[in-house]
Amino acid sequence: MAFEFKLPDIGEGVVEGEIVRWLVKPADEVEEDQPMVEIMTDKATVEIPSPVKGVVLECRGDEGDIVDVGETLVVIQQEGETEAPAPAEKPAEGKPAEPATPPVRKAPEAPARGILATPAVRKLAREKGIDLSKIQGSGRGGRITPEDLEKTPSAEEVKSPARTAAKPLLEIETVPYRGLRRKIGKHLIMAKQAAVHYTYVEECDVTTLVRLKNEFAEQDGYQKLTYLPFIMKAVVAGLKKYPLLNATLDEEKEQILLKKYYNLGLAAATNEGLVVPVIKHVEEKDILELSAEIQRLVEDTRAGKTKLEDLQGGTFTITSLGPLGGLMATPVINYPEVAILGIHKISKRPVVRDDRIVVRQIMNLSVTLDHRVVDGIVAAEFLHFVIRCLENPGLLMLHR
């Protein structure tokens, strides 16, 4: 019998995954541990390897399809096996023989041989009366896309070409809502439905911090230093003083879980969307160690090489748009965490000091919290404590 490889339990409560990209096709020979397909879960995108050596008989599902844990993904004929069905058992006396169960069950909506198209594309083609066999797909591996159908006249348009001579006044480009973008959407909806959001904003004078960071950057090993390590150390100091912001709410048990470790997520932009790698135990790392870890995680994330463990275990998140950070924002909490800090751009602004107008380096900070866990006064006290640490960087040396 052929081997049916099922989507394994990837852990962390994952119950389904999305097919991002097939790495094999029917008739391909695969080795044991050879990657066969990229699967995206709520946690990460991972390559699923083959547990056996053999020949691929069937790949079930199209890119963009959702498959459940335990559902068959790939059918493989192992080395030394044949595709012949198992012989039928001898029927009982007086009972007709039943046909042998075929070794491979054809998946529902499986693509026709030689035509690569998703079920949605096939349905649209049927509605428009378009013969898919006559279309050269522009997608990966020759896959037919919705855009290919838009360029192909329907059966009705072929019969009445005069009706399609004029260019349409309104053009619409269709972009698939899937992959990381769909995962982000589902997570944000859950976060907004589960937590009671509110945001508090305050400005911070980082003139001394800017000078200190620039002095560090002149030393060997600190050339790539950013402000993030300093901000992270200030945040950890604030979380130790105000532990409700480093917590999760267990509604079922009616408990608030205060975390005594500090794993800070950093929202990083990629071509596909926002990903949040996590730096573990920030309280145990110095500025240079944090800088190196940030650089590694950001590079891996943007290259699509993030490991599953780098996306798990966060207790608090920091989000920043760098120089494009704007004056303020209302970040969405990275549920089930209860707080997220928004970092905004640093710019020279006129401020009043000792009744005099002077120019200082000013940055706004915004913190969004779950009001079920953190009251407004606690949010304000936390943010002002973080600001005090950033305005007086020497205080950071006192907090480990």
C-alpha cells in the first residue's frame, strides 16, 4: 500500500496550516528528510520533510489551501512497493466479492492532469465559459491565475466582440488574501475582540540618549548599534516595577499570570507583512548582546528564515516604523499579551527648559494596553518611568 503522509502536529496548539509552496510534484523521487512542502501556521512558516524514501504519487491541495492536522498531504510509493491494489479477500460462501480498496484515494477538487489552477480559478473559468486547457498560466510553475482569466475573453465576449472593444472605465486588480497577510488579519481580529484596548501617549526628551548612542557607535563593535537595546532595557526596568504589563489573563481560570521573565517581541516588517520575532530573557543581556540578537532576528525575519522558536514565548511587544514612525499611533496588542509599546520618530523640536526655548531631540512613545488588566494610572506611571530611564540613560546601568 502507498504511504499517506499526513500534516503532523507542529505543536503550540496549531490545528491547521496553509499550503504556501509545493517543493515536489507527482512522479518526483524524494529522499528521507527531503523538504516536500512549505506550510504556514499561526506561528511560523515551516518546511515539512518526507519521513520516507520513494516516489510522489499525489500532492493534495493547492497553494493557498488550508489543511487540518492529520489530513493527508502527500501520497508516496515507497521503494520496493508497487501501485497494484491489494488482492481481494476470498468472499464468504454465498456472498459476492467486494472490490479491493484502491491504494490511493484521489483528493477532492484535484486539478486536471496538465492544468494547474486553484478551485476558485476553475469555478471562475466555468462561469465565464473559458477553456483552461487553452491558457498559458503566468503563475509559479505555469499555474493559471485570476489575472490570466481577466485577459482571456469569455465565451459570451467571443460571440459578441463589439461589446468588449471599449476599455473599461474602472479597472480592478485582484490580490489574493492568503498567506501571512491572512494570518495577520485573523490574529488582529482575535486581539481586538478579546482585549479592551486603550492607548496612552507621552513625549520623551532623548537628547542625552542620542549623544550616548553616537558615542557608542564610534567604538569597535558598536557601529550597528540602534536605540532599540536602550529602549528594551528601559522597558524591562519598567516591567519589573509594574508587573501587570508583563502578564496574560487566563479568563477560564480567572487568573492574571504575572511573568517573572522578560521576552520582548519586536514587530518587524517583511514583504509579506508584519512578523514578531522574540528576544528571550532581555534582563540577562547587555546592550551589545541585545544589538547582536536584534540584528540576527531582523535579518532572518526579512529573509524568511525565522525559526519557530524565535516567534514563541513573548511577554511584551515593541513596535517601531523607524524614521517613518510619525507622531503617535495606537498599536494593536499582540494577544494574549496585555501591552505593546509604540516607538515614534526622533526629531528636533523647540521645547521650554528653565523658562527658555531650546532645541531638543524629542520622541513620542505610545503604549496600548488591555483595560481588563491594566488601569490608566498604571499605564501612565509605567510610561513615565520608562521615559525617565531614557532621559537619564545612566539609570539603565542600575537596572539589570
